[in-house]
Amino acid sequence: MSNVTQILQKFEGGDSSAAEQLLPLVYDDLRTLDALRLCH
């Protein structure tokens, strides 16, 4: 199970600090997707 999945499960379980842990893990991917979307 990936770290992202584990953090999402914590968030779903009510751990509000999980969102803060998630952002650094997915930030680069989100930036890449955003850049690709802006180019099209």
C-alpha cells in the first residue's frame, strides 16, 4: 500500500493532520498535471 493510500485512509478515519502530510507527496504531480492542462 502506498503512502498516499495510507494517508487518505487516515484522513477518511478523521485524522485532520493527514491532509498536511498528503500535500508534499502529491504536489509535484499536481504541478505537472496543471502545466500539461494549460498547454492544451
